[in-house]
Amino acid sequence: MIIDCHGHYTTAPKALNDYRARQVALLAEPGAPALSPDVRISDDEIRASLEPNQLATQRLRGVDMTIFSPTAGAMAHHVGNAVTSRHWTQACNDLIHRVTRLYPREFAGVCQLPQSPRSGMAECVAELERCVNGLGFVGCNVNPDPSDGYWTDPPMTDRYWYPLYEKMVELDVPGMVHVSCSCNPNFHHTGAHYLNGDTAAFMQFVLSDLFKDFPTLRLVIPHGGGAVPYHWGRYRGLAQQLNRPPMEELLRNVFFDTCVYHQPGIDLLLKVIPADNVLFASEIFGAVKGVDPETGFHFDDTRRYVDAVQGVSDAERHKLFEQNARRVYPRLDALLRGQGR
């Protein structure tokens, strides 16, 4: 089977964003109470938002299961405060849960976390536990920059983050390192901030002993790892120069996805990074939605690139398309086994 480890609900019904607009508007009113989630969306509205969009594309491309989370760019953790983020996160995650109930063979849930700049991890731990134990989610997205472009929180390797990692290890769920929008005009959100975040997080891991403290913690760096595979020699050299462990040790805990939207990029990724550390993904519908005039196919049709890579064995493709996702997301594996798959 083919598992896409990176999908977002970018076509969610309008009522979700209407709630967000009302929530944000109240922030400008002194003394106004926080707006708890009051989103009203029917099952038919959910179906109508997915059937001609994500589901139609998945079926056309032969994707059997997508690991599905709220829209990353809309997490917007800089907005309001911790209560604002908690309410918005709950609304988004509850909608993902409803998707997984309506389409249990096509979608598995991954949760947004209620992060807020310099607010600690208590809210995140509680929401992760709710989503995994209560809603059957298989992982979470972790924003390394809740300030959305200004990097005001400690590095992901700081003990500030440890309560979240402790809960992830306890629940045996991985995290995808995924920034949100960018408030900084220097950084376009999908063209710069996303890739900056991927690259910065990897270098933080290189410099730290995080995985000595959490040897079973698993983190997925999306978008092909940002600049990392392209500059693999730089990171190997820096690790050597700074007396850090070799990259092979880091790859026990760090994985990359295939959200790279051209053939040479996928070729490079799979030449540099071991097949055991790459998970198939396409992020439909995500950052790049158009058709590539050079190929006549959509930029995000990443299955075509993976299928076309030379020098990859059938056994390695099986890892890329299915086995690695089951291994990195063991709760997904359990879910699929429960379905007889």
C-alpha cells in the first residue's frame, strides 16, 4: 500500500475559518471573554470539502492512506495567547477527528498543538494526550517557532520542550517538525520560512544531546529536510569539526519526507539519505498546487518522482511507500492492522 505521511486539511469548510475570524476579532475588544469552539459543520459539508479535493487526488494517484492534520499555515501560534491557541487547536483537531471517523480507511489523524510563544508545554501535553488517547490520533505537528518568523522560543533541544517529548515517548507517537505562517516580511512562509525551519531544526539536533535523553523519540523533518540533503557534506563536516556524533547516530531518530517537487530533488534526497529514513509524502493540497509546464503533471505528484528514481530497489520503494511510515508511526501500524491491512 501507499501511505502519504504529510497531508493537511486545507479545504476545510468555511465555518472553521469563520470561527477563527470571530475569535481573533474578540481579541481587539478589551475585557471580551475568550471564544470557545462553537463550529457547526455537518458531515455532508465535510464530505463535500474532501471528495472533489484531497480524496479525489489521493484516489487518482493511488494513495491508500494519508496522515492528516490541520492546515499548518493556519496554526498561527503567534495570535492571542495560550487560551486563544487552545481553543483554535481544539476546533481544528476535532474537525480532523471527524474526518477520520467518516473516512477511517483513507485518513489517520495527526494533531496540531496549542503552542504559544514562551508559554511552556503544559497545554501541548494535555492536548496531545486528548488527541492520542481520546481521538485515536497517531502523531503530532510541532512548531519550532511559535512566534511565526521571529524565533523567540528556545531551540527545540532546550529542556523547555522536554515535557512534550516525555509525553510523546510515553504515548509512542512521533512529531513532524512543521512551522506555521510567517509574520516576518523577510521570510515568505512556504518559500522561505518552511525550509528555514526544517534546516534550523536539523542543525539544532546536530548540536545537542537530545536523543541521548530521549533515545526513542522520533521526529520527521518535512519538505525533504529543507536544505539538509543538498548540504549533507556541510553537516557531516560540521559534526566532525564540533566533535559531535556522526550523522548515522542522528538518523536513528530523525526522518525526512518526500515533499520535494521536482525529479532532481527527489533523486538527490534518495541518493544522500538512507531509504530507511525517508517517508513518502506529497502534502496535497499544500504549498504548490499548480501543474509543472515542463512535465504536464502537478508539482506535488511526488509518487511519479519516487517511481522514476533510478537505483532504488523494489524493497527500498516498499520502505518509502509503506514500511517506514508504519515503523515511525506505530499507532498507524496498529490502526491499519486492525483494518486487516
